[in-house]
Amino acid sequence: MQGVNIPKHVGIIMDGNGRWATARGQKRSFGHKEGSANVDKIVTHAFKRGVKALTLYAFSAENWARPKEEVDGLMKLLKDYLKKFAKKLYKSDVRLIVIGGREQLSNDLVKQIEEVEKKSENNKSAVLNIAINYGGRQEIVACVNKLIALNKEITVESISENLYTAVSGEVDLIIRTGGELRLSNFLLYQGAYSELYFTDVLWPDFNEEQFDKALSEFGQRKRRFGKV
Ligand code: IPE
Ligand code: IPE
Ligand code: MG
């Protein structure tokens, strides 16, 4: 990957767990388990490549509409992931931030989130944002309401500075696995000028090599930001 322009902030829509499991005659929950087991490999690799912020779409504000059993399973996997992350924090300099509305999450999960965030808040080498109960539209509405309550002017900058991702800033590259060509309410404001990379590979199969392919493609894109 030498000589390639590495994006500072990468977002990943980790899609395709359900289809991965169905293709193997298994329940969707099996796909979520495999998908969650794949997270650390990609996180470690992305930071090794020099990415400074990684935002992972784990559960959307719209995913509550899934069967309760599936939702409960996903919530448990998320809690387990955060617990494991907290345990390994002594060897890591990564700051973890959970983005999304907390009101609908269980007290247990919120406690776990707060613990990891607190323990890692002074970590400096990179930021890992996990999007749980996240929606881009909901985020913008909450942000604008906050600015109004604080009697602050609504500007492009004041919104950017008050989004959940204030620390990581705009997203340079959004990767979506699983073959769908849409954003599904992910980082709508931060992604105004993101490069988009779609792959048919299902999330449990997405590996380091595929991540590098996305980076190489990003390196070849000409970002103009409206200029010539
Ligand atoms: C992504 O995989 C994980 C979540 C949305 C929580 P899906 O569960 O959407 O898998 P597919 O798209 O049905 O294959
Ligand atoms: C997007 O995937 C959300 C996550 C990956 C967490 P979905 O599977 O929910 O998206 P749609 O329903 O296909 O748009
Ligand atoms: Mg999906």
C-alpha cells in the first residue's frame, strides 16, 4: 500500500450477515455472530494502514423493525463486543465512541458504553466510532435542536462541530459490503463529499485484502470538492 493516499476517516456499512447465513442454511443470528467476529480483524488492519478514524455501522435506527429475537441477539453481540474491547484496552491507544441515540438502549448496554468511552477517552492514536441506533437524519435533527436550545447560530460549521462525529470530522471513504447500492441513513451530513465504494462481498467474508482494494481504489479517485 506504499504511496497510496490513505483516507483519514473511513466508514463501513457492514451489510450482508443475514444472506451469508441463509446461503449456508443457517439462521440469520449465525451470520451476525460471524459478522461480529470479523470486526476486530478489519479494525486492526485499518489502523495499521494509517486510517485515523473508523466508523462502523452496527445497528441502524431503522433496524428496530426487525424481529425481536434478531434485535435482542444483535444487542447482546454489541454488549459482548464492548466488554471485550474494554478488557483489552490496556494494550490499545484507540479511543472508542458510540454514536447514535441512547434513550432506546438497555441500561446495561448504556453502562457498558459509558465504561468503554470513559476508559478510552484519553487515547490518541485513532478513533473507533460504533454506530448503534444510529440514523443520519435523526442525528442532524438532534444536532439542530441542541444548537437551538443553546441559542447558537445554525451554520454548516456549527452543525459539523455538534454531530456525534465531531472528533473524527468528515468521512473520506464509505465502504458498503453486501452488494446494496445505498447509504441506508449512514453519515448523511459527514458524507457530503465521501468517496463511495461498494462490494458484493458479504460482511463476514470481508477481509484485509478487500479492505486494501477499497483503499487502492480510493487512492485513484480524483476528489474535486466542486472545483475544476
Ligand atoms: C448487516 O447485515 C447487519 C445489520 C444490519 C445489523 P444484515 O442483517 O442486514 O444482512 P442482510 O442484508 O439481511 O444479508
Ligand atoms: C444498514 O443495513 C444498517 C447496518 C449495516 C447496520 P440494512 O440491511 O439495515 O439496510 P437496508 O435495509 O438494506 O437499507
Ligand atoms: Mg442488510
